[in-house]
Amino acid sequence: MSEAFSGRQDLPARISTLWRLLLPGIAAPGMLPRLRTSCPPEPEIPTGAFGGTAPA
């Protein structure tokens, strides 16, 4: 469904929502506050070998 609606752009958010629903039923209560259920940060895109811009 994610592919049809948004080309899978929303997939990380949908998986995070799924984990927030499932984890309370499968994880020990003391572990829940330490688990990250949000989307990971966006990766940095390297700009080139020497910090310049990438060739066009």
C-alpha cells in the first residue's frame, strides 16, 4: 500500500507506527523507555571527495 500511495516515501513512518503498536505486547516493560520507535535521522549525503560539490 505504501508503494501505491507515495512510492514508499512514508514507509519509515509506517514501520515506526507499527513498532509503537507491537512493542508493548512483546518487549519487557523496563525496556520500552530505552527503545527508539521514531524514524531514524536522514543520512548525510557526501558532497564530494574533498568536501566540494559533486560533478554534474
